[in-house]
Amino acid sequence: MGFIICERHGGNGIVLSCPHLSESISKYKFLNNFVKRVDLDKDDADGFEIEFIYYLCECCDKENEKTNIEEFPEYFIQPSCAKCFEELSNLAN
């Protein structure tokens, strides 16, 4: 798991998201209409599956319907504070 220094929560784990959700999280704005994606990487040299969990706004999800996490440009998927994400989304309920 990645680690981030958050202005609100200090050191915390990360959540990966599209630039739109990442910007909302950084501005501490309520999140709605997002999609959770889970992609598996089965090509690990040790034979393990790696599960990538990330979130896209509905617009990015529709535009990239057949794209998996490894096909996005490097700048697209961005880390944000997982605690902020939890507080701003309906996952906290």
C-alpha cells in the first residue's frame, strides 16, 4: 500500500483515482457518482495475482470503458488520502 502525507490526517494510506476525483479530494469536496474498478495483474514473476483497486468518476469510466489500469497514461491515475476519500464518499456510511 502506498503512503501519503495529508494536510488533514497526516501520514495515511492512499486511494488511486482519476484526476477529477483527485481534485475533489484535494479540495475536500463531497464525492458522488464514481465507479470502483478492480483489475488483476496475472503476469507477476512469482505467480501471484496483484489486485489494483482504483476509482473513476462516471465520465472517465464511460470514456475509458475498455481500459485497464496499466493502459492509462502515467499521469492519469493519481494518489490521494484514503481517509479523506472515505470521509467524502458514501463509503463512510
